[in-house]
Amino acid sequence: MKMSPRITLAKSAGTTVLALAAITGIISLAGCAQDKHLNEVKELAFIYPDPSIPDPKLTVDQALDYRKVCGSTKWKVDMTDQHQTFVEYRCDYKGVGDSMFVARDKSDVASAGDVYQWTYGTNGQPELSYIGFIINFKNGTSKDLTTLPAIRVMELASENKATNFDEAFSYLTNTRIPVKPTSPLKDTTYGNTLAANYPGHTEAEAISLAYQWKNFPIGPGPLRLDSLGYPDSTFDGVKLSEIFPVNPTDVQFAKKIEDTGNDYKQDLSSNNPFALVKVLQLPPDKLFCLSDRCYDNNAWFVGRAPEAVLIQERGIGEWVTISLPTESEANAATMQPKDVGDSVVAALEGAPTKDPHESAHGNNMPATDAPFTDPTVSTYGNAVRSLFPNEEPQLAAQDALNKAIPDSNLKVIDVNQQGYPVYGMECEANDQCINDGGLSLGSPAEAALQMFAVSPADVGKYGIVCGPYFCRDSRGNVIGRSPNFHR
């Protein structure tokens, strides 16, 4: 095997000086070459790729080196895999950490900016070969937004108006900078209460800003509001789950209809809202809902049906009148803690119970044909276990139920986190309810009369929703009689 000759540097001081001078000369030549390439690129005209758009009459240096949006810039000369020399420019934008786009999308963005590259061809001249807008994430990955037109990125630089990431991104994507609400927008925030999240803005502006914060801008054009403050919008492209719900107290009628499966439109050929408004004779301050879409008396689609309405809808095609406790009824119920447990205590002690038809609603309640008495009328389910302090919560709730209504087939199968009994039951299509063992509980009204009540103060909290007969917790368990129930 032929060996290459080895060169041994002489030890003399003079030789060492000559060697160092040679190395310095090589570095100098490399540095000069880099400066040459940089200068050549910076002196180029900053020309748009579209000849129909007038050029800004700037050099590359003038367009890129003095930008307000750049927190830092970097130039470098390098080689491609094919050993072509290229010059690269990078601008890292200011304000990424304070970006409203990043906050809205909850993105883990570390930095963002634009990149330009010029490659030297066979003719020895540099040509613009790449323009990109790149977002770098904290996990080390990057995303090149190739959908952005290169000329848009170049115009951003030549106009030099953007001062931070949000202004640059807004310009590049032609979208408004989102405005952060003063408090979080929840799935339960009603669509006509959004002005509270955007003080200083009109109701219509607040609604537009709220949907923009959800990244679902609505429109186009100024929004019209109805007499209840809900927006008139087509909601085109907006997912139904992202549409703010209406206040259930604003809903008068509801009907379940068949859905075509489209996420935000229904086949309304047999349920035309304009025709239904006339049939229902809906007053200006009320809404009606078709499954999970709600309409006002102008037949405008104004919002998503809330859970308190959906839970009251019955079979397909059947209209229901939405019944919710009035504010005075709810307040009256929550202001009577001294009555909690009175009826059950009386039953446990063998004393006469209250008239089952005498309640906070007075003595004018019409009698029911249900065979069960109602000694639980003033007892909230999360209080009954205190009557048996030495027993496990589930057993205590079952014993209280057995003492109060000995003939009931209803069984307590668990106690949820809020202390309410979980009842093992379901109601079938024939409007009859059964327990988890298949034994009859009667109609929904009859089954409701066998349960302890849910406190109105808990409705809407902890995921508790109530229909006309029963309340359910966040897991869908039946946990008691609804405050909406009227015999």
C-alpha cells in the first residue's frame, strides 16, 4: 500500500512564523471570498418575481438590513450538497412571546421569521432561489409556511411597516390580530353576553372578536343583532361545537329533527324556520330550537341549543315547551336549608309526613295519578346521608329512600363526588322507566317522585344538567329529581 509522504514542520522559529503566516493567509482569503459574496448579494436589486407588480427600487441591503420587525438578523455564506455557494439571510421577528396569535392557538412557538437564499450558478452570479416564512417550536421542530406567496413576504420587507410578529403575521395571512378576552370564553358562555368580555366594544364588535379568538371569524360585514342581542350570521365554516349557546331561559319551544350529518346546516325542507315562526307565533323575546340549532322570531339562526334545552327534547318531530325554574323559585329553594331532610326525618321517626301535593309552590298543585307519596319534596339528595352518619354514603342514601318510600323499586347504585345518590334506572321508548334489574318504576313523572331532589343551586355547576324530570351529573348518571319538575 502506497503511503503519502508526511510533511514535518521545521522546528526553527523562522519556519514557524512562515507556517502561521500561510494559515493566516488562507483564512484571509476565505474571509475575503465570503465578504465578496455578501457584498455581491446585498448590491443586487430587490426585484419582485411578478413582473406585473412594480419593483420597490431598493437594493437587497436596503430592503432587508434596516427592518423594524427584526429582533436580530443573520447573514451567512455556505455550500449546498452539490457544492454550490449560497448566501442566506434570516430575520427573527420581535414580539413572539407576546403574540396574540400564539396565545389564541396555545402554540409552543419559540421564534419565527423569514429566510432568503441566493445561489451561485454556473455563470458565477447569485440568483434568488428561496424565500420562506418559518416558525420554530420549543421542541426543536420547525414549520415552513409554503402556502404564503413569496411576493407577500418580499412586500412585507420592502414596505417596512410591521414592528412585531403579530403585525407581520397579520399582513402575511391577511387576518386581523385577535383580541384576548378579559376572562376565558367557555362553552357555556351565552352568545348575547360576550360584550362583558370585551369592555369598550359594542355588542356586535364583541361577538366578532369572540369568534375571532376561537379562530372562527364570522361575517362577512357588520353583524346584525336581534332584540335579544344574538347575532344574525350564517356561521359558514364554523363548527357547531364552537358556536356559543343561547340562554335556555330565552327558549320557548324545541323539537328534535333528523340531521343530515352536516356540521352546521340541517335539511330544513320540512322544518323551514320562516314558516315555523308564523305557526309558533313566537314573541320577539323568545327563541325556538330544532335539535341543536336555535332560531329567533326573525327565523335567524342565532346559536347552539344548550344542554338544559337538549335534555328536554323528546322524540323526533315532537314539540316541547321548555320549562325552567324561575329565578324566584330557585332562590326560594336555596334559601330553605332548615327544611332539608324534614320529610325524611318525619318518615324515619314515624311522624305524619307533609301532604305530598303541598310544596313551595303552594296548595294549588294538581293531584297526580302516581301511586307514590312524595315525602322527599323538600330534601336534597346530597343531604340524606347525614341522617345515617354511621353508614357508608351509598347505604345511607338507600336506607333513607327505603324509609321514605318503602314500596319503591328504585335503587341507589353509587354516590357521586357532590354527594348525590346515583340511581340505577333508565326510561324506555314507551315512556316507562325501569330499574337496573328490569323492575318497573312507572312513568318518568312517577319515577321522579321516588327520588330526592337536586338543589337548584347546583344546577349548571359540576356538569349537572336537569331536564323536566331528572338531573344528571357530568358522567350522565341520574342523580335526582329535577327542580324543573312540576306535577
